[in-house]
Amino acid sequence: MPGTLYLIPNTLGPTEAAPNALSNILPAQVQELTAKLEYFVAENAKTARAFLKLVAVDHPLARPLQEIKISELNVNTPPAALSALLAPLLEGHDAGLVSEAGVPAVADPGADLVRLAHQHGITVRPLVGPSSLLLAVMASGLNGQSFAFNGYLPTDPAQRTKRIQQLEQRSRAEKQTQLLIETPYRNAAMLEALVSACQPGTLVCVATDLSLASESVRTLTAAKWKAALAAHKGPDFHKKPTVFLLLGQ
């Protein structure tokens, strides 16, 4: 009988390795289950080991960390390699899928592995933990009944502006919140593109370092954001993970 593939949420940023450090981020049951697993699939093995070290502070691991098998799955993993990642599960062993940050299989290459697991009849269990996208929707004040995640926008300025305007039109027509992400060092360029391309009354939210001590969530109209940037009162989000949201009015 195949094992179970557990989808294990990670923290959304650096977390101190201290007793109860994860208590406000992950339920104790999730930590306990994670500590019992001996095989993981992760975007980055080094990051996964750091996460397991955090778990081990309060929940001893089933094996010494160096004996736990961690296979990598990232954007460079060829589709043909996915079957090998599921081999231990097909042999009856449970496994954990861990992202770099937040929940796996959402804006994450792990989705392909989950799909393949279903095709092989492997039970998939999503576990409770932080999702930057949902936290951003919750805190934005924008429409939480209808929203869409659009990932990264084109880096070419003209194409990016065109895409923002398309999303704004869709948002206004469908009253749907649009979510975007950007490489953290390009956050300033993204916000400037949003406030330049959007209509003055369009609501724009910038949600940074969610669930961390440096968390910041701010929703303004595009016009007010433009004024804030002109006055050098923009958000402190350089090189910090950020979710951008817009809602056309």
C-alpha cells in the first residue's frame, strides 16, 4: 500500500531556533507529524534542513538530521525525474513535500508532484500553515469573495504595463481582487509600475514580510500611493517578500 504525501507548510521567513518559536506559525500536530517523517521532497535541501532544525527544537526527529533523505524538486527538475521522487511512497513510506516558504504546491513546482501522486493513487494530505497569498487577501480589505493569483508579470516595462492594465480591467469588470508577486529586489519597480498604469481610484495593497516581526500591510488608492512615493514615503520592502494586490473601482 502506498505511503501518504504530506504537504507541509514552511515559515515565511527567518525564524529564531528557540523553544516554541514555531508555535505561532505551525500547529503542534503539524510539527509532530513532520518530525516523524524520514523522507522529504523540497525546493532546496539546505532550506529544508534549516526548517527541520526548527521543528527539532520542540519535537525530536525520527532520525538524526543527516540520516533523513531530502530530494530536491525545483524549476530545474525535468518532468522525467518526478517518478523517482515518488518511488519511496510507492514502496509504502510516507513523505513530506516542503516549499522554500509558505505552503507547497501553490506558486511552487511541487504542484507537478502532487498531480503525479494522484495519478498513482497516493493519498495527499495538505497540512495547516501560513500562506502569504491568503494572509495578504485577509489583511488587504479588498474583495475576498473573488480573487485570482497571477504570479510574476513580464519584466519588460511595456509588456508589464499592458498586463497590469488588462488585470485592472478584469478586476473592475468582475469585482475581482488580483494578486501578484515579484522578485524582492524589484519590489519598488513593481509598485511604481502599478501606480503608473492603474487608474487613480484603483485600490493597491502592498503586503510585506507576512507573519514576521517586520510585517507591513498597507492599502491605498493608486493616486495616494503615487503621492506617497513622490514624497519618499513608500513601503520598506526592499529585498523583502511582498504580495501586491489590486482592485479596480
